[in-house]
Amino acid sequence: MRKAHWGAAFALVALMLPVHAAEAATPQSKVATPRAEIGSLSDTSDPNDHHCSGSVVTSPRGNVIVTAAHCVYGKRNVFFTPGYHDGQAPYGTWQSAAIYVDDGWKTNQDIYGAGSPYDYAFVVLQPRSGKNIAEVTGSLNLHVDAGLPADMTVYGYPSAKDKPYLCDSNASRDGQYWETLQCLGIPGGFSGGPWVLRGTKELMGVIGGKGQDLPATDPRNYSVRFDGRVKALYDKAVAAPVPPGNGNLGYPLGSGSTWKHAQLITSGRFTGSTQLDMIVRWSDGEVTLYKGGSSTDPQKPFAGETRLAAAQSIWTHAKGIATVGSGLVVTWDDGEVTYYGSVDEGGFHNERQLAAPNALWKDHASYIAGLGGDLVVVWNDGETTLYQGIASNGLGAERQLAAPGSIWTHAQTVSGGNWTGSGTPDLLVRWSDGEFTIYGDVAAAGLGQERQVQAPNSLWTHASVTAGRGNGVLVRWSDGELTFYPDVDGQLHREIQLVAP
């Protein structure tokens, strides 16, 4: 063959060979088979109105998804539809219970120019039909400090499409806080979509952070690098209390905005239910009885609600309530003290006046708590008193637990329960610095046995109302959140969120 012919042959072969990697065609997104762990985000329960993407991330309770901060920040609710396609929600649509973004996002939300290294978020989802989302869909594993470059598959839901899309590309580091990859066809709606190590379930990033205003012809895409900051926010989300949801509580309790007005709470065995009942006096004078659940499941604590007194009733003047025996002690703002021998869904019965209106109880009694058949009173000078056998003795049998001028001037809430396992009632105290303590066997041993449940801390200064519930503790927080800690034994082992903030 002549030399000239060889040249022509080489040219032909060159045209037929793949180009070098640097000259390869830029990857393009394409329609993907829906994955159960990946879904669309919307502001309403209609999944057709989706605007971002997210994915279920492995967590202890299986109730957490990850997305971009700019998809969820400032929103009261978002809705996640895993495996969404063609208007269908094969695994249902799940509502948020809590949204977690990095504090840095609040001051740096630049996803266009230099970028925000805080564009990531975790969302805790409410259960559906008694199950958390990962039980239904499976999950992806959060992978921090991943080695790059690496082959990656990016998933997302373009806002104008009704199917998921994916793009296979190679991701590399881009400075301290970024990962980047090249792909065309990633429009609005992909934000928050997961970056998954190809062929695995290792979640290494989410679309977002910067480059959100690049033209469609620019193939650059970014994710905040998943590092210790991301892991810290994840830890905060997975430590969130079990949220309420369909079938989770046995009886719905309403919203945090309502529960901000729950001023007095006590629990007792008033109706004969399996679990203890709860009485709440609201700021407008309404009094409500929540009947205890019919099972022993602490996530289904109540079975119904009965109004015992209407708003603007005489109960606007109730200063304190405490369960004593099977009845209720009430202190009133004029100093009167009364005892109702029994309470049920029909109202308050067998009323007995323990003290007529008087200046002592009006001006100096700060808090009361029931300990079995006894009553504890914390006075505003720090004296703490135990009145024994209220049903038979009234306020006659008095025992001093702490002298005036004691540390008890710093007590903020008190309540009774059974936490030390001895069978003798214990006293629970939340102090002004957030410390939370239990005094065991108070009726028998005075204040001799103290257990610190929480050291002084800022969080528990927001525990506005605390109430013992058997061997558990109910807490109404300052933002209206209502939580229940079952099986307290000197430590708080788990938290069940009954009402979201």
C-alpha cells in the first residue's frame, strides 16, 4: 500500500475511535427508573406541584430525608413523595415534622455567586399509618469526607417534568467546601437531589450551593462537600423526638400554637383507662380531660378528649392543680384551696373546701404537686411543705421539707410521679437554670434522695410546664411543643413528640 493510502487510512481510523476523555461529550441527564429512596419535594400535599428533590437517609428511626437548604428554609411544612412519577405516589406523600438547616445558612444564602457552603438540610418526616418512611422505602447511607474524584450518579426531578432523571458523571473536589461535576440537562427542580456513588447506596452530596444561575449550556453542577458540619446537622435531626403522625398518637392533640396556652397540666387515674388521664387548664379558663389510651403503647397515650369547663369559666382563676389520690386539689387566685374527691368525663365531684380565701395562699403559694395522697407546696420564700393525707386530714398534717430562704426559691415547676422504683411517690423539680432533678421517696424520706436528670442548661429553661405521668414526664415547652418521656428512672431515655412546635 502506498504511503498516501496509509495516511488516509489513519485519518479514517481516527474518526472511528473514541475521543480522549478531555474531549469526550459532556454527560447529559436522561429519564431514570424511579427509586423508592429518592423523591420530589413540594409545598403542598399535591406531588404534581414539585419544586425540589430529596432522598431518604439512613437514620436510627428511619424518618429523615436530606435536601438543599434553599428548598426548605423558612417553610412551615414541606411534602416528600418518594418514587414519584407520572403524577403517581407509589409510596405515599409524607409531611414534614421538623426542618433542620445549618445556622450558617441564615446569614449566607448566596447560591448564585460565590456560593453558600451551608446549602444542605435534613427534614424529619411524620409517620404514616404507624410507620416511618425508611420502613417503606429503604434509605441511602450518609457518606462524609468521601475520597474524590469518584464516579457519581446524580438524581433529581425537573420541575417541568413528571419523571425522575439521572446523570452519570465524575465528581471532583473544588476547594474546601465544594464538589463539582459536569452534566447538561439539570434544570430547576433537581436542587436537593442526591449525589450517589455509582452502583452503591452511598450518599455523598446534593445538588445546590452555587451555580444556580448558570446558563443551560454551562455543564457545571455543585454540591456542598459532605463533611463534619453536615454530620453535625444530621446528628441534630436524628436526635429529634418521635413526631406525631397518622396512627401514631391514638388521639390527635392539635398544634403547638394551641398548646402554648396550656398553663396547668396534671395526670391521674380518673376514668379507669389503661393509661393515665391528663387534665389541662388553658389560659382562657377552659379545662380539658384527655382520656388515657386503652393500650400500654406510650406512643398512643390518649383515646379521647372531653371539655370539663368552658372558656371564660371560673377556672380562669385557678392558680395551681395537682392530682391527689383519685381527686384534684386546686388553688385559686384569691387564696381558696379546694379538693375534688373525683373527676371523670362528667365533671368535678365531691368538692371540699380545704382553705377559705386567705392572704397566705393567695400571695405566697407558688407551686403545688400531688404525691399519692399527699400535697407538696413550694412557697415564694423557699419553704417547701408536705401536707399528708389530704383526703382525711385536709391541710392539717403539715411537714416541712425545706426551710424558708432555701434554694427552693429557684424552683420553677414541681410535679409528682414514680421514677425511682420504690413505690413511694417522688418529686420532680425544674430549676430556674434549667437543672432538672428528682427527689425519691419524698413522702417517707423527706428530700433525702436527689437525682440529677439534667445538669443546668439553657434548653430546659424553656420547659414551661412539667407534669409527672406515672413513671414518665410530660413537658410543655415555651414554643408549644408537647413531649413525653416514658420510663424515666433518673435518666431520660427517649422522647416522644406529642405535639410539634
